[in-house]
Amino acid sequence: MNFKELDNPGLIDSQDEFLIAIDSNGVMLHVNEAWINFCMTQNKKHLSWKPGGNLFDHLNKRGKDDEIELLQQVLDDQVKEQQIMYPFKMKDGKIQWLQGKVRKLLTSSNHPNSALLSFKLVSLESSQLITAELVLESMTEGFILLDSNMQIIYLNKIAEKYLRNSRENVMLGKQKNWLSEAANANFYSNCKKALINQVVQEFIDYFEPLDMWFQVKVCPLTNGSLSVYFHDVSDQKIKEVQIAESTYYDYVTGLPNRRSLMLMAESLISKKKKFSVFHISIDKSNYIHAFDHYNTSETLMKVYADKLKGFSSETCHVGRMEGNEFIVLRQPVRKESLEDLAKQMEEVFCQPISLTSSQKMNVSISIGIACFPYDASTMNDLFSCAEIAMHETKIIPGSFYSFYRPWMKVSYNRKLIIERDLSRNFKELGYYYTLQPQIDGSSGQVVGAEVLSRWLHPEIGEISPVEFIQIAEASGQINALTLHLLDEVFIQIKDWQKKFDWKQRVAINMTSSLLSDPVFFDNFFELMDRRNINPNLLELEITEQVELIYSPQTLETLLLCKSKGISISVDDFGTGFSMISYLTNFPINKIKIDRSFVKKIGQDRKSEAVLKSLIYLAKSIECDLVAEGVERIEEVEFLRENGCDVFQGYLYDKPMKPTDFEAKYLQFDSKTQLTRNG
């Protein structure tokens, strides 16, 4: 159709499709009756369809910049035709999809650079495949879909063009390492941050193999994959100083970044100058994100960066790696020991930082130290040694720095194996759980059970829950691990309900990072519904930790769980610093008295007095009580005398596999009372 044909109203109005002709500025030159009638029936303002209205302004107000760019490409003769999908909000609030084309018009001199839009209504079902094809392939920016292991699932045509690689090579695995070569550590760091914290990451970065600058946006999806949008900004008028800063300096703190630090280290090595690498990591960074939260994390990084700058000199270079990690490169200074320097760095972080007028944040750090040329002769190996020593520091209780030792590599490799296998099939790799009964001391009957996760690894052997849960949290696998455990427990509960009319609560431990993650609890509730689990059969155990008090998201999560009928209990109660805050601010149903109090019964009068106070406190606020770690008759007698009648411990039974639990406690005459072991 050419413009002269549009001058014939009868011709354009006879078309069933919705037709809109626009000029180069977006002004609507003509619309047909089908579009006018459709807009009027949906009570749309005349500006949406009346000739003379501006389509660009209409799209701009709705944030449809991509659609404007598609139209402009046709008007500027960059492409002959564009296919688009457009969501149209109906008067009943529902979304109706419009599928259409945009093509250039052969125009008269009165109307240069005109374009014709033609639309038709399509159903959501019929448009899903079209939407994926049209939207992703007609985008003006590159798009890549990555799975949780950073493997490419899909890339569009623009991504092929930018990255100079064909979709066939990628999808068929002909070139598996091309993304690793094109991307860099900053790209992977931001992707990992998006996965772990479920937040969008936007940044500008330079990709050296392509010699290009990209504006990148990484968006986490609920299924654990990542959408990556990027476009070339190399030709934009970016000041040279801005380019230099984004190349060699961290944009949050202004400190030298990883690239800059590595160049400094390479220079020192090439000159054969002795120096040490201090790899500093802020511990429990997942709690920082639980506060409010990404902004809080950036604020803390800026504060600590400013303090660390005080170490900078001609012989000392301070920089930020990424996330919660800093690096210090230090050349030897007479009469200064590395231990003293580490202690000075620790003092930088020991003072609390004010978050708000009423909240303060304390952090601890782990420092790994490696020295050139004693520990390694290359820059990569030296940085790796410092990182290994830092991770080893986290394992050693009460330590805040460690010098690299060769044996640490064995420990680090063990951690890497665990981290690797946390992303594989849990059941095939020996992950399982046990149940420890909770016994009513009066009747001898089971009144509940606690689920305890275990891992018998085929290569490493039995792994402590403390070890693999810590690694799961740090690597972002704690969600998947816990959901797997929940599914296994839910299946067992349904089986026992069917065979034995099981009615007792099953307690499952929740880490602080899970409690502050609404996405995890969306999946948790969905799994409950899918397995048809009665919430009254579940109990969430939370560990008493001062960090939780500052998290509004945790409180919101616990209130939601309680509203559904899920019980909330505090594990290891009395060992933290926040007892009163827990009891007054959180919806607690049950208190589990820590073993450290129970074992001192009959041995320490002060501990007994504290224990009596804890029992009285719990009773006064109508919380149920369970005493953990009960191993002696004397402990049972003291606890019962003071009002605690429910026990969990080796005196009654150790944790056991579900089959053993069933055989001992469920496959028997319900009138028979349970007896203590031995």
C-alpha cells in the first residue's frame, strides 16, 4: 500500500486489520474505522486513535522506548519491516495482545518518511511462541538466557552479531568456552550477585576480546536462570576519564578494581620485588543483604573503603575485588610485621557502623595472606593462595587472619568439591536426613520430631551439616538444598498420614538467609500446596542470632508462616544476645532450651538458676518448651520438677533414618508407651 492509497478513505477503512499511518515524528496521519471502533468500545481517549495525535508521545508515557526505536528504524530506512507485539489494556483490566507489522510507505512529497502500522488481535495462547520469537528477535539489544551454571540456553540475533559467534556454534556446543573468553570476572561476579541476592544488576563494562564497551543488565528469574540484556555503548561520547575509571576503578568505592590490582601485582613480580597480598572478606555478608538492603551493603562498602584508604602509600595499594571483598598489596616496610598490619586492618572493621538512628551493624572479617615469592611465583597463583588462606580463616573459630600454607589447598579443594556437588543431584550424591524424636516425659509418647540434614558424600565421606550448609549459603545453593529436603520430608509425612494417621509436628531448621528471602518462601508454600501438606504439621526452627532483629523481611516472613498455621520455634535458646527481642518482636510458639544449660544440671547452681528463669519466662508468655541434649536421668528429673516435660536427646534416642523411626515409633500398638534407651 502506498500513501496515495491512504488518501482514499474508502480503501483503508475497508480493511479488517487495524491500520495507523504515522510520519517521522510519530504524528498519526490516518487511522481506519476498525481501529477507531475498537478504541471507542474500550473507552480509550481520542488521543490514542484520532489523526493528529502523536503515537510516540503515547508510547513514551508508557515506557515503551523499545517500540519507538523499532518504528524509528523503519522510518530511517534501517530495516524494511519490523514485527511487533503490543499489550493493549482492555476496559475490564485484562490484557489483549496485538500482533502487527511496521513497514515504510511510498510517500508523496507532502508526507516524507511515513510508515504504516497494521495490527490484528491474537490470543495469549497463540501469541506465546510468536511473542518469544518476535520480541527477542526484534530487540535492538543483545539478549542471552543463562542457566544457574552460566551455560547459554538461548541468544538472539543481535547477541550473535555483538559476540561474533553463531547461534548454531553455541547451542550445539561447538565452542563451549567462547563466553568465558568474551566475558570477564566482573561479568560473572554481577551474575552471581544477581542469582544469590535475587536483585537486578546493571553495569557498564569493557570486554577486552571484543574491544567493546557494553551496557549490561542482568535479571534473575524465579527458576534460577538469568536474563542478560546488553547493547554496545562504545560509540557513545563517554569522557576518557569515565572510561578509565570504569576500567581500573570500582564504581562504588572509587578504589582500584580487580583489573588494576592485578596489573600492580604483575608489575611488582616483573621487577622481582617482594610483596604480600592481603585478601579481606567481610563475613556473613548475606545478613547485610537481609536488612534493606542492597543500598545498605553499598553504604557499608563505601565506609570501609574510606577507612582502608588510610593504608594507601607508595608501598601499599588498597583495592576492592568485588562484593564484600578487598585486596591490599603491601611491600615490606622495616620494623613492620605482617601480623601487626593484619591487626590494624581488623581494627578498621571492629567499630559498629550506624545504619539508621536506632540500628548499628557489626561485622567481622577474614584475612588471607600470601607472600611473593615464597608462596607463589605468578600473579594468579599468588592471588589464589591468598584467597585459599582467607577461606581457611573462616573455618578456624576465633581467627581473623591466616597465612597461606600448602596444606590449605587440600581443604580448599574439598570445599570446591562440596560446592560443585551442591549443584547436582542431591539424592544420588548421598544427601539424606534423619529424625530425632521429641518425647513427652509424662506419657513417654512421641510429640514431635526434628529433621536433621546429613550428607554421606561418595568421594569425601560423611560431611558435617555445619560445613556443607555454610558452603551452600556462600555459593547460593541453600535454597535448592532446602527445597529438596522439604520435598523429601513432605513425601514422608503424607506416607505416615496414610499408614499411621500421623498428627505430630515435624521441625525443620531455617537459616537466616532463607528467612529473609521471599522468593524461597513462595516456592516453599507452592511445594506445600502441591504435596497437600497441612501447615499444622510443620514447625520452623530459627537459631537465636542478633542479626535477625534488624530484618523487617524476616519478621514479615514469620508472621505469614504463623498466619498459615505453621509453628515457629527458637533453637539453642539462651545462647545469643537477643532473648527479650525475640520474645517481644517475633511470633514464637516454642522455645528449645540449649544443651549448654541442660548438661550443667547438678553441676553448676548458677546455670540451674538461669535455667529455671528461662523455663519460667517461657511459661509466662505461653510458649511450649523442649529441652535439647538430654542425656541423664538427673536432667529429666530437674526439668520436670521445674515445669519442662518435653525432651530431645540421646537418653531417649539419637537421630535416625525415617525407616528406623517408623519401625520403632510407628509400627507398634498405639497403647504401648515408649521407654528410654538402655
